[in-house]
Amino acid sequence: MSTAVSTANTSKTDGVLVIAVAAIIVALWAVGIAIY
């Protein structure tokens, strides 16, 4: 039971990290467009 919960938490954390990385990439891209 605890293993399943741990796996679910890990998956959720990975999802948040992926979203954060994507947001950073989009932000950097937007800044690059603004500079040019």
C-alpha cells in the first residue's frame, strides 16, 4: 500500500518538474523573442 502511494507521489512530482521545466523553456523563448 505504501509502495503504491510512494509511486503515485513520485509520478505527481515528476509531472510538476516536467511542467516547471516546460514553463522555464517557454519563458526563455519568450524573452529571446522580446530581445530580438
